[in-house]
Amino acid sequence: MKCSSAIQKIVLMASSSSPQRLRQWANFQSSPKKARTMSTQSSLKDAFSSYADYLNNLNEKRERVVKASRDITMNSKKVIFQVHRISKNKKEEVLEKAYKDLAAVMNQYVARLVKELKGSDFWKLRRAYSPGIQEYVEAATLCRFCKSGTLLSLEEMNASFSSLSNPSQEPLQINILDYILGLADLTGELMRLAIGRISDGELQYAEKICTFVREIHRELTLLVPHMDEPSDMKTKMETMLQSVIKIENACFSVHVRGSECNLLGTDDSSYSLMGAAEGIDL
């Protein structure tokens, strides 16, 4: 429709109306602008107030989540320290205590974190609780390896987390990156465990740890280049490689010292272990 035709149509509508109708029509045309302005200002004020309340609540929740994450980190470290008390004659007893402490971390501190995150998207606050989750992954995978010599998978860990959530709500799930970062830290604890086992005369157990750490490093070396956030893994991959080298050097040193003892015709195995311990750079 042309502009002139549209104007003519408006004129015809006006001429066919009574004077009172015209006044009503004029008032209708002039009044909405003021009403719309007032309603717009009111709606903007309400929207800003709602958004401010949302940010305040989110910041308060973030602080509580950070506190829960710190508690998870601190108590997970206690589990790791407990595992390092393993000796040749006190393995089962130490592991039993470590698993009890790990269950306490899950039921008390992880459960509190899940409660705080209820009703919110987990990714919004991931960086607030990520350190605690990584430390828990490290403690849980260390306990599993010491008990069965296997790796605790991400699926198994997420299944255990599901039991803490209301079935009607989405359960907290461990982020893949947090799981991988936890595994990277695990290799450092396994290196310390291997050195301790060598000092205690358990060379075969140390070699088993060495093989396990090599496998983790090899798999992560293939995976990290395809990650969206590889920056967090760069330093940890270098540290992981150093852990592998330290375990290999320690095991190799024991074999060399043992060969020297055999050549000298002595069966004093303590000489080889002491020599290995002196040559290990922790």
C-alpha cells in the first residue's frame, strides 16, 4: 500500500467519526507515550533490583562453596598422608583407616558442597570448588591403586557423587578437566610412595608403581593436545614427567647397586638400598 493511500484511509476514518469519537481517538493517540515511559522506567528498576539481588546471592554462595572446597582439600590431604604411612607389615591396617577417612570426606564435606550447589548450574561456580574436587580425586585414586593396583575411573567417581543428590535434581558431576588434573597430581604422590617402598625393600612394588605412572603419562600425553584448556596441564605434564624419571632412576639405581653387590660376592642388600636412597633427588 502506497503512503498517500494510507493517509487517505486515515482521513476517511476520521471524517466518518463523530466529534466525540475524534476527541477519544486523539486522546488515545497521545496518552500511551507517557504511560509507556513510566512503565518502562518501573520495569527497568525492578529488573536492576532483581539482578542485584541475584549477584549478591551468587557471591554469598560462592564464598560458602570456596569454604567447602577448602575443607575438602584439607581433609583429602589427611587421607593422602595416611596412605603414605603404609609399610611392609602395616598395609591393610593403614588402608582401612584411609578409606574410613575418605568416606568421611565424602559424607561430610562433599555432601555439604552438593547441598550448596543445589538449584544452581555447576559450571557457574566450577572454579570456586575445582581445587577441592581435584584433591579429592587425587586421594580417592591413590587409595584405589594401593588397594587393588587399578585406576578409579571418572564414571565410578560420578556414580558415588550421585548418591549425595536428590534424585529429582541433577547430581553434581566431576568435570573431566578436574579429573585429569587430579590424576596429574596423583603421579607425584605415587613417586613419593615408590621411593618409600624402595627404602623399605619392596622393589617389585616400586616397579609396579613405575609402570602405572608411565601409563598415565602416556595416555595424558595423547589427550592433552586435544583439550580446550591445555594451559592448566602444561606445568603438570612437565612435573609428571619428572616424577616418572625419578621413579625410573630409583629403580635402576637399586638394580645397579644389587649387581655390584653380586659382583663383590656379598648378600648385604641394605647396601644397595642405602646407595639408591643416597642417589635419589627428592
